[in-house]
Amino acid sequence: MKTILRWLGEMLLRVLRTLDWPLLAALLALMAIGLAVLSSAASGSERLVTAQAARFAVGLAAMWGISRLSPNQLRNWSPWVFGASLLPLVLVLFLGDGKHGNHWLDLGVFYFQPAELLKLSLPMMVAWYLNRRPLPPRVPVVLAAAGLVAVPTGLILLQPDFGTAMLVASSGAFALYLSGLSWWWFAAGIGGAAAAAPIAWFFVFKEYQKQRVLTFLDPESDPLGTGWNIIQSKIAIGAGGLTGKGWGAGTQAHLDYIPEHTTDFIFAVLSEEFGWLGVVATLALYLFVIGRCLWIASEARDGYSRLVAGALGLAFCVYVIVNGGMIAGLLPVVGVPMPLLSYGGTSAVSLLAGLGVVMAVRAHRPVHVR
């Protein structure tokens, strides 16, 4: 019996050897927090919690499967993955639906958001392209890489989904940054965006997008209308105090003062129920995940692995900053979920799959014996 158990243990370790255990532990802790807060925000709805747990299971399976692939395989498949992820992004423009445009494809069993795939496939593609060129990249290479970023970003803007488009663009931009690109390129890009902002305001932005910016600047101008979300979110954050009101005892979500309290504004629910201590603990887990990704990137032995692992880690950081800034009133509301806390399937699965790429970089790093 002991021999069988030992054999099963050895088999299990071999099967799971490609997982990065410190990173996995932090992710599991975040998922547990997410399910606990979701259960409270959804007033104990078992359906939502079960559905989200099932999505986490699918995401963990994808993470494990991808972690078993070597960086060489991931690099060779990057153009195919990128091309395949563009197809549903075009399809959703004609067949998709959503509150303010065409963001989702109804697959019958679940809704699928194609833009989420680009958060993984775009940094893989940019890293693949840059890895084949001398670094730091020269002007033609930078312009070609910028074109790779512009194509999916433009398609997402057509949905329109400004928030997701900017997050996808940032994931590709981080790969460029890590390749040694000079700061003046980014300064020029920011300057160009600022110069184009007035044109975008009058000719590109939809009315609801303009209203979000105006609400961000002065939410009290319409406290019962467009400013309601931000005001109620800040009330929830302040009401939590140091230790919070306790799990399930928050009033802002349970009395439906906070709209979208299971998705975009779930971090406000966590703030009210677990207080400053709960927020700090959750942010510490996020910080560990980001730091672990960057450490794995720094230890990688080839250019593709360094670029893709670093870009995915920095992109994860942006997701946390954007959602946290949004619910605190420091950034406009752009409909960006909090990683592994907000209810949603495509975002959770794509995020865990991306971290599977990071784990693959760590697991298949060649060891040099001195």
C-alpha cells in the first residue's frame, strides 16, 4: 500500500512539476478571496459562485496545460495563436452584442469576449517578432511592432471598448519597452495621443464615453445619475474603515447601492466588508504575483521568454491599477474587471492561461552546470 501511495505521489509530482508553486499559491488565495466576496456580493447565490468556480477550474487546467509547453513551442505557435485570436475579434463586430456595442459572442452555453484573448496573444506575437531582430529595435522594427499592436487595438475600438483596447495595447507596448526601446518613443506616443484627444472627443468618442470622462472630473454634478457609481463606490470604501463590517455585512452591495457589484465594482464590496486590512492583504497578493512574473522574466535565458513573461506581468499590474483607480474615483469608469475577483469567464480563463505561459518560461528554463 505504501509503495502504491509513493508511486502515485511521484506520478503526481511529475505531472505537476511545471507549475510554479509560489505563484500558484498566490493565485489560489486570490481566487478564494474572489469567491468569498462574490458569494457575499451576490447575496449567497450558489449559481454565480459555482459558475465562477467552474471557470477558475477551466483556467487552471489551461494554465497547467500551457505550462507543459516549452518556450520554443510557444514561440513557434505565436503567429498562429495571434492570427486565430483576430478572427473572433472581427466576427464580434457583426454578430456580437453588448450594452454599448458589440463586445460579446453568444455561444449558447456562455458568453465569450474575444478581446480578452488578445491580452495573451498580442504580447506573444510582439515578443516573437522582436526576438527575431537585433535589440534594442531600430526604427523600422519599432514601426512594424507598433502596427501589430494597432490592428487588434483598432478592432476593439470599433466595438467600441476603449478600456479593453487600452489594456490590450499596453500589453504589446510593454513587450516593446522590455526590448530596450528608448523612453522618447513612449513620450512621443503620449504626446501624440494628447494632441489627438480633442479630435477623438468630437469625432470618435460615443456619448456615454464622454459622459464617463465628465463624471470622472465632477461626479457630484449628477449624483443620482452618471455620478452614482463612483459616489457609492467611494462611500463603500470609506465605510469599511480599518477592519471592515464583516463578510456579508456590507450595505452598499446588499441594498443595491453599487451597480455591477459582482463585476466591475466588486473591489468596493471587498473594501467595505474587509476594510483597509483586507485591501492591503489582497493588494499584497497582487504585488507578489506581479513581482514573481518579473523575477521569472529576469531569470529567463532567451529573449522571447524574457519579453513575454515580463509583458504579461506588467499587463497584470495595469489591470489592477485601472480597476482600483476606477472604483476609488481616481480614473474614469471603463468597465475593466479586477483580476480573479470580478465575476466573468473569458477574462479569468485568459488571465490564468497567460500565467501558464509565465510558468512555462520558469519550468523549461535551461540550467547551466558550472
